[in-house]
Amino acid sequence: MSDFETVKYIKNDDVAEVVLNRPKVLNAYNIKMRDEIYQVFSAVQEDPDVACIVLRGEGDRAFCSGADLTEFGSSPSRVIARDVRWERDVWGLLLSIEKPIIAALHGYVIGSGLEMALLCDLRLAAQDSIFILPEAGLGMLPAAGGSQTLPRTIGIPRANEMLLSGNQFDVYGALDFGLVHKVVSGDTIVDVAMTLASELARYPRGPMVAIKKAIRRGIELPLEPALNMELRIAVGSMAIDS
Amino acid sequence: MRQENLIYNKQSGVAFITINRPDSENRINEALSQDMREVVSDISKDEDISVVVLTSVGDIFCMGDDEPLRDIQGKLSSNDLETYLKNNMVASAISSLEKPVICALNGHAISHGLELALACDIRISSNRSFFGFPGISEGSMPWDGGTQRLPRSIGLAWGMDLLLTGRLVNAKEALKIGLVHKVIPKTKVLGEAFSLANKIALMAPIATRYMKEAINKGMDLTLEQGMRLEADLNIILQTTIDRAEGINSFLERRAPLFKGE
């Protein structure tokens, strides 16, 4: 357990649970949460006990309702706002985690909440999940990589519709798009996610880390260097002297 | 404004480009390509327009080129052929628009017609439409973006299938593979496209323009570079009046009123 204010960190043997914990405001993402997520994931990355991570939201109504807009516009200048974005690059940190991360979604999955889920490797969702990217209607773009991760995940045409129209999608729409991998009933979402995480945690860790790395790096390369990289990673993870 | 081959009009911030050659299955020729470039140039300069709808008159969206490639190939020098193809391009004109473009597919989009549809951002189709690149059976290949935009839109597996076999897919299969977003009866297609366009027109116009840039340009970058592009565009948006209006309207629980400033 932990002493954080906006997240809970729970270790169950080799599976770590990171829980967004501001249920009264539908787990809205604020600066405090950014700092605490940053600390938690930095620790998770280093913790040799942890083989797999589940990210979920506390309370009945939401995984995360997005950024806390009451904090917007608090930066003294654009230059400082830009510096701050990269000073504590929590989204880059999430992408750099070598262990598989499972997002267990329910209720509202809005804005940066959905973007956070897109930075995870697998997405399971409860039947009541609702997905919205409302940024264009607020005069802004997603700020946690959504304009980049969504088209990479569900393709450009469908990403265009979600991002340009702000249209809302239910869980079956999301399943149809490949935005989530599996739909489960609401009361079982945490159990299903934890069971899957335990299964992944039981697999040999070297290849698990290697597969994630090969996919994430390879998708950015032309095929030929990507194949070379896969071979190097495979040799590195499976050779007797590795 | 009325071009010879296109009808162009505007309605509440939405521009409509309608291909108007129903007697020729709305096929593309040099004159239509020229008209398309002119209309696109007007739209990109027109600050009143934030969304574009592309459609056709009649029951066919576009069956391809007026003069099929099979009648031309092997008859022109490389230079002449390249000039000929460039003079007939339409997809590259549409894709140069920074504003979102919705394609209202009132019917079949075949060969060059499908290349044109693929240059749009969102596709809504009639339930009777067929799509495909049958040219391979006659030894021709797409040249207005088809081999690049199709796999980028629907993935490599389906892209290979359609381009290599030349088979046509119906609206139902097109929906399944993500080639179109929505399939509805023909009489409702334009209305649905207009309603989606209106929804996008209510968003902050600079944000939707930047969104399109972030998605399209970002997909050519590594994820890390793409995230930097997104962040920088967001910082620029912080200087806009619309962004402040967006946040204020949310906090005040009212609908925003965007000015495009």
C-alpha cells in the first residue's frame, strides 16, 4: 500500500495494481496525479518483483473522466508550459515501461483517461464503459499522445471520426474498432484483469519484455531494419549467455 | 459558384463539392481535375468554411476515369504519361485540404473514384455501394494515392487483398474492414454527412485543422516525434481565443461559441 493522495499502489506478489483514486471527481487527472503516477511507474519499472501491471480507476462511475480543467491556464507562459510538459514526461515514462500494462476500464473513459489507456498494452472494458475524446470541442488537442496513439491503434479513418467529431462510443463500438480487446460485465472487470495479469506474470519474463520491445520499436521502422532488430532482440532474450 | 463538372456551394460553415457528371458515371477527366483544384484552392482560403463534404450527383459516386488507363498505357512517352496523370489527379487536391473532409458515398467508388474517396477523412456510404481496384486485371495500377492510402486506412492485410485480387467489396464488407465508417440507405447518406459535418463545424476550427495535421503528419513520424508535434500544436492552441472559450464554457456548463481565432 502507499501514502499517495490521488493514486493507490497495491502489490499482489508479481502483479502491481495502479489505481486512479479521485472517485469523487470521477478520477479526473490533475497535476498531483501526474506527479504521483510518475513516482509509481518509476518505482514499478525498477521493482524486480513486478512482472505485470494493471491500471484501473476507483469508484463505480469512471476509469477517468479526463483532465481537471479547473487547473488549466495556470501556467505563466507558453514557454514555461512547454518546458513543464517535458520536465516530467509522464506519458513518455508510461511508454518506456518494459513490463506489460493492462488497462481495466469501466464507466467514463474520457479525454486523457482514454489516452492513458492507449498508452497501455491491453485494454479490457466493462459493459458500461463510455469512450469520448472531447478535445476539439474545447479548442484543444489531446495532450497525452491521443492524436498519435489512437490512429496507430484503430487506424486513421476511425481515429478521424472520434477525434474530429468528439462522438461518443459505447463498449461494443470500441470492441468493433479494436479500441478494447475484450468486454466483460462490470462487477468482474477487476478480477478478469487481475487473472490475465497473473497469467502474463507467470510467463518467462525475458521474452515477454522482448516481445513488447520488438513490437513497439519495430512498428516505427521500415520492415527490413525491423526484421534485423527482431533477430537481435530474439537472440538477446533467448541465448544461453543472455 | 458553378464549375462545368462540379457543383460547389456552402451552407453554415460547411462546403459541399458535388461531382456532376451523372451521365458519365461521374468519371474523372482533365476538366474535372482542373475544377477540383480550383474549388479546393477557394475552400482553403475561405475562413467561413471549417468542414467539407464531397459527394456526387446520381446513384454512383465515381466509376474511375473517363478514359480508362488501358486505352492509354503503352501509347505515351514517360514524360507525356506523367503529365497526363498529373493533369487528371483529384485525390492529391482533396488531401491537400487542411480542413476535415467527409465523403458522402452515394454509390459505387471504383478505381480512381475510390482513390478520391480515400483522400477524405471520414466515409459514409449507401448500402448499395461497391468498392475496389479492378484495374489489375487489365494490367494497370492506382496512381493517385491508392496503393499508399488504402493500406494506411484499412491495414496491410485487407489492402493487399483488394489491390492484388482486384475484387470488389460491398458496403457491408467495406464497413467490416474499416473502409467506410457507416452504411445507411442511399437517401440518407447526404443528410448523415451534413449532420456529422455540422457537428465538426461546432468544434473549434483551428483545433480540428490542427487535429487533422497531428494525425496525418504524426503517422509519418515515430511515436515520440509525433507526441512532440501534438504537444507543440497544443501549446500554439493555448494562444487562441477559442481555447480559452472552450475551457470557460465547460466550467460554466454552457455551449461554447467559437470564432476561429
